[in-house]
Amino acid sequence: MPKPVLYGNKSAKKTIIGWGSVKGPVLEAMDLALGGEYNFAHFTGMAPLTKEQVMAIIPAGNELSLVENNATGQFGKVLLGIAGIVFKKKILKYDGSQFYPEEIVEKIKS
């Protein structure tokens, strides 16, 4: 399985985390309005995934936001179980449609 990738400003103090199909909209949101203030840790899949892989990609001490296409934040729960990561901000969409970059920008900034 491909390793997770960190996109954007590596020294940003805010990180968006997501997996799968949120990649395009999050990267567009970063280009659109989030600039160098955020980076984006993208995971291609959930398993097998180790604590070391998770911690190697997520900058220590950063403010974390989860962007996920489901009602319960399942990937966030996986990361909690694997690496003890707790998200204060979750942007969840569960109406069957893809995120739009503008939605991500609006919710990240609110």
C-alpha cells in the first residue's frame, strides 16, 4: 500500500487529515484560500497502518482537522485507536456527494 503523503507547507502549524477521495477537494481548497497556513496529510487507505507511519506524516504539535466523507468520522476513530490522535475539528459530509473546495475553506475557517 502506498505510504501517506504530506502536501503543502511542511512547516505549517495546522494540518488537515483525510483519506481517499477528499484529496482533490482539499488540495484545491489549499490553493484557493488556505495557502501556506495549512498542510494536508493524505492517506490512501486504512490498513495496514502503523502508529509509526501515522506519526511520521503528522507534524507534532499541529492543530489537526479531519475531513471525511461519512457521518461518524470512521478514519478519525482508526487514527485514535492506532496513534491516540484526537481531532477537535471534524468536517464530515454524509449526503452522498463529494466535498467542494469552497465548503472545506468555509468550514476550516469557521
